Amino acid sequence: MSILSSVTDLEGHSVAPIALIATSGLATVVFYTMATIRLWKIQRSAPILLVCSATILVVLLVAQGVALYINITMVVNFIAFIWVMFLLWGMAKREGLVTKLQKQSGLTSEEISLVQDDLRKGDHEAALQKMTKAQERLQEKFKETTGIDVKDIVPEIGKEISWAAIVNHAFRVLGFDRDDTTIDQNYQAKAKSAFKPYGYLLVESPILNQTIKMPIIHRDDFLLAASVFDEPKVLAPIEAEELELLATYAPKHLLPKGLSGSPHHVLHYVITPRGTLDSYYSKNNGMYMAKPAPKKLFGPFVYQGEIKVQINSEPQF
């Protein structure tokens, strides 16, 4: 609109309709006002620069000032505009992540702020208590609606919990339910039914307040889990709580509802020192709860070739 309203003839006179010029000016004032209100408590320098440069530009244009000063002011105003737009985009993205976290955790906006404050202070126990309280509130609401006490059941991904909600999130593996799936002499997994998972992982995570069942839907993922639970030397330090086995659901191609869109395996495993998962999710005020970065734990995802359980003895995140 600003471009249309600035059209001139060969002599430099405006040829744009008065109504268009007025509408463009009003829209600009409204945008500057809203941007200033939104950014004032976060980064007031940007809107101040934007408003001041725009005001000086108007004064110079009306007074027919030196062209050099006008051009410099226009450049400054343009840079300020880009800066403001970048900040507004960042705020919108952050608000989107907060909304996503609210839906997944049951926390209100105020509670999320309090949890971030606790994590910033290093008080992980207080943050966990707030998250647990929010989860309990959701459980009570579910019980009132359905008459079922969530504490009496173990939620299963794909049923009570959507696959989309856990994509790229990390979980600590507590148990391995083979569900009667066997491994033959050729090291091939044979499920008891083609219509059921190969087995289940019993997992927990700081993003939840109870253990859940994660279906193993690919034979390679079953074999990877078995390679840990069938090997006493590997399993012993995990059971002794010296190490922990972590898993994440990260398909090579993701469909809209969180399902895998490729024939490749979907679970990735890593063995790390005990406490790694808690440290990961408490990093930078819990930033990985809203925006997970699993490769910091699992390394690059491997979908073809040699697929194995990774070992990360010194996680860096």
C-alpha cells in the first residue's frame, strides 16, 4: 500500500488518490503503534528507532530537505522496519511454542513463566512439582469426564497419546515388553500378529508425570531394543542406574498426524550416563520441552546401512 501511494508522475508529483494516501498513512500509524506496544517491554530500542526515523523522514520530506539526508533516513527507517519485523516474528514463534507446550503439559501461561523462572534459578524440583500438579489437574479432568482414573492405566502412544505429540522427544526406557515376538536363527523378528506392534517399550520422560507404553512398529527397532536387553553386560549398568537407555521417535518422513511416511525404522536409541535426560530437559529454562533437539543426544539419525544403539558418554547440549 505504501508503494502504491508513493507513485508519482515524471515531474515528481503524486498521482495516487487522496483516499489511498490517507489509508496508507493510517495503516502505517496503526502498525507503528501496535509494534511499539508489543515490543516495549522486550526490546524498546527497535520501535523507538522506527518511529523516530519515520518522523524525521516526514519532516525532511515536508521541508524538502537535502536529498542525502532524506536517503540516509530512509535507509535507517528500512533497517528499523526489518528489525521490528524480525522481533515480531520471533515473538509469534515463541508464543506458538508456548501454546504447544501448554497443550502437551497442561500448564497455563502463568505456570509456564513460573516453571521457566524455577529452571533459570536452577530449582528443578520446584519446576517438576509445578508440572506434576498440572498433569494431575489434567488427570482429574479426564476422570470427571470419563470416570476413568488415569493412574490405573498406562497410556499408550497411538491411543491415549498421539504420535505427533512425541515426535523428536526423548524418553528413558524402563522396560521392554516383547509381546510374544520371537527372533529366529536368522536374526529376524517374528511378531505374533501382522496387525499388532512387535512389542512395547515402557518409558518415562520429564515431559510426562507417569510411565507410558511406546509401541515398537518396526522390526529393526525391536531388534535394537533386544540387543540391549539380551546382553547382560550392556543391561547391567542400566539396571544399576549407572547408565540410561534413551529412545526417541523420529521417522525419516513424517506424515501430518505424526505417523511415519517411509519404510525405514522410526526409533533411535542411545546409552548415556544416568541423569542425562533430566539435564537435557532442564537446559536453558526447559527450551527442549517446546523445541526438542534430539540429535544433541542421539547424534545424526541413521536410517540405512549399519543401524545400532549409539553410546554417548559425554553429552553436549
